[in-house]
Amino acid sequence: MTKTIRQALDDEALLLDYIPKEIRHQYQLCEYNYAIKEIHFPDEMDSLIEARRRLVFDEFFDFILGMQYQKERKNREENAFDFKDDQFIWNLMKQLPYDLTGAQKRTLEEIVANIQGPYVMQRLIQGDVGSGKTVIAFLAMAWAAESGYQSAIMAPTEVLARQHYETFCSWCENFHLEYPVVLLTGSMTTKEKRLAYEKLEQMPNAMIIGTHALIQEKAVFTNLALVITDEQHRFGVKQRDVFADKGNHPHILVMSATPIPRTLAIIIYGDMDISVIDEVPAKRLPIKNCVVNTGYRPKAYEFIAEQIKLEHQAYIICPLVETSESMEGENVTDYARQLAGQFSDDVKIGVLHGKMKNDKKNAVMEQFAKNEIQILVSTTVVEVGVNVPNATVMLIENADRFGLAQLHQLRGRVGRGDAQSYCIMVNASSSKNAKRRLEILNKSNDGFFIASEDLKLRGPGDFFGIRQSGDFAFELADIYQDASELKQASEAVAEILNKDPDLELEEHKLLRLRMKRFMEEQIGKMNL
């Protein structure tokens, strides 16, 4: 076998170098022939390192080129929508009771540029928890309504959809905007759904908010210009595509509160423009964190009682709904029952979990939002988007059982008001790894830093559950260890496509053939 491989590699014409010479020189890459030979039969360690670097660069280069080429094809869908002058959106922004951060303003400017450009928008807003993505969505949707178009935002849970609906209705009232705001969710009665469907067909400038119900066949839009997917990692690609297909090539905006390191974002979202909101409102106090063992519970309960006396509220998170024979950990049902004996009778304790019916969940969240419930014992169902500014304490039981990203999302349910907030993470494990992971959260509230650390610990294949295992099918490349090669490959792709968007130049003939083959073999398989 070794002899056969060596003979094959001796054929100089076998391996033609498809990367243009100027790119190879610019990034000091060895020739492809040399890299293939040295990776199999290295003369010395330095030549092996040089060969690996070239092949790692190629893996990143192929993938990013394919993604960027796809992006160019997508983004060449003609923009048929004529939005009103963007002065409307800036005037509306000035009416907000607070100033937007610099990152929010920059994101708005990028959205405006897309919507006023020749091609439809394909943009991801990536923002940390509490960074203010919802107000950006509202301003964009209000601009669509003012321009005579429909817009729609799809949320992953009914709780979040109803919260958006109530927030948007309140903002429209406060800003004296007389646009119809429509809610459509799966748990609505047949009559309520029928009325919502009629509004979708009859109100050409409606602001529509809903769940998966928006992509059902019966939901027929009449004038859809902007679709927004909130917490996009909760939806499959097909669901997002069906949503976009509800309109005639509408502008597309997806929002994610799962911070992703830039190195990984290049790979995952290479076919979209990316806006990053990496600031939180200036007046917001940073959350104070602590990691404790189970013996700390009595003190934690005392602290929660003190916060309730100050008319604040608390979340307590458990990993399980009820007792499980197969899994160890605190469960919501038993915990809430035992908790009642720890507080005075005037402290109301509520329970929330995914097995409850939607109307019951909505009722509990409404009570909590009104401070009719002071302590909410919940599973991770509150992880996505729930906004109760009066809640100041997040106690997470069995914190060692959750991923860093999920813990960061849960923690983000507090710290949304002006008062100091706290996150208490109870570590029931003696594992050094669990302690190390929780210490990352203890030291930082920065979701982008936590994402970077999570990537180091878990690797890209399991990162934040964004992809299924095996989707990062790189043979040699590692997006963390080879971050510099990833950055260089991304720069090289941008340079080539700026010069020759369709790869029509003679010098790019081999590159075009390789990319076509790569697109057919690899990108089609991936869950992007």
C-alpha cells in the first residue's frame, strides 16, 4: 500500500494547484503537490508542519468559498420593496425612553442599508442576552408597517410570542402608531385563529407575531416584506425557509441570543451578513455570581426572602419536571412542594415546566410578570427570551448538569431592571471539570467570552448544540487551534470574490471546478 501511494504521489501532473499563485505567496503557503507528499512521507518535522498548514488552509478555504458563493447567489434576489424614507426609523428611535447602545445603532444602520439596497436582506443579528435585539426588530417592523407592508416575527415558544405581542402593542400605543398588531399561536381557539387568518389576508401593513403557527398552510400573508426569526437556533432550516416562502422574496432577519465566537460564526453563518450587538444598556448593573454546594441552600433561601421583602422576585431552576429513575437531580414538582415550608405564607410560589398546557403556562407567566407570584420554580422553559425586570435572583439547582450556554441564557432572565441582580449556581458534583466550567460563568457575564471558553472545552462538533455531530467534517482542521488559518482563508476568499465574483477569470478556472465539486459533495449534506 505504501509503495502504491508513493508511486501515485510521484506523478507531478496528478495534483494541480487550484489556489492562485498570488494567494499562495501572500499567505506563504507551500504548493499543493508538496503538501500532499509531505503529509504522507515527511522529510522532517518542519516540512510536516508546513504541509499540514497548507491542507488546513485548503479545508477552510473550500468551505468558506462555497458558503460565500452561495451567499452571493442568495443575496442577488432583487429587492422589489419600496420602503419609505429611513428618517422615520431614526425619529421613532428618538422617542424611545432610553438611548440605544452604539452596537444597536450600528445594527440598525446595517439593516437600513440592506432594506434600501438593490438586493433583499439576509442578515443575522447576534447579541448577548439582554443586549436589546427585540427593540431592533420592533423598529424594523414599524418601518415596514409605515411603508405599507406586512412584517412577521416567529418565536420558538408561546410564552415568548405573547410577551412580544404585549410589548409591541404597548410600544405602538406609547408612540401613537396605529398599525394592526396580530398574534397567531397554536393554542388559540379555532375562532381566534380564523380571525387572525382574516387579518393576515386583509391588513396589508400588519405587524404579525406568532409561533410555528405562522408557517402552517392556513396562514396566508398578503403583502409580506420582512420576516424575522427570533432565537433562530431553536428552529430547523426547513422551518425558516418555509417562513421566508410565505412572502415573495421578503427581507430576512434572524436573531440569536447564543453568542458565537467569530471563528465559528465564519463557518456557520458564512452565507449571511452578520450584525453583532456586543454591548448591554449602560445603566444596567452587572449580575453578581456565586457557585456554591448544596449545603448553602438555607442561606440562599434567606437571601431570596430578603429580596422579596424589597418587592423583588426570584427564579429557581431545576433540571427535571418530576422524579426520574434514570436521572439524578432536583425536580420542579417535589422542589416546589418542599420550598413552601421555607417561606412565609404570603410568599406565593409558582411552577412552570414544558409538560404544562400552553394556557396554564401563559397564566403562570402572567402572574409572575404582575408579581402575583414571587418565586417561580421552573425547568429551562424560561431560558428563551422571558423578560420580567423585577426578578433579581436566579438560583440554579444542579448547575453542573447544564451546558455553559444554557446557564448563561438562564442567568440572563435576571439583571433586566435597574436593581442589582444575582445568580446562585448550586454545584452538586465533585467533578473537577464541572467546577472548572462553572468557574467560567462565575468570573464573567460576557456571553462572547463564555462562548469562546465553551468552544475550547467542548470543541465545535458539540458547541451549543448548533450542529449535529459529524457536520464539522474537517479531516485536519480544528477551528479553535487553527484560528489563524481560518482567518487567513476567510480573507483570501473575500479577496478573490471581490475581484471575480463569478470565478470567470482564466486564473480561477481550476478553482471554479473544485468549488463546484465541493458544493455538490459537502455543502448539500450540511445542516446549515
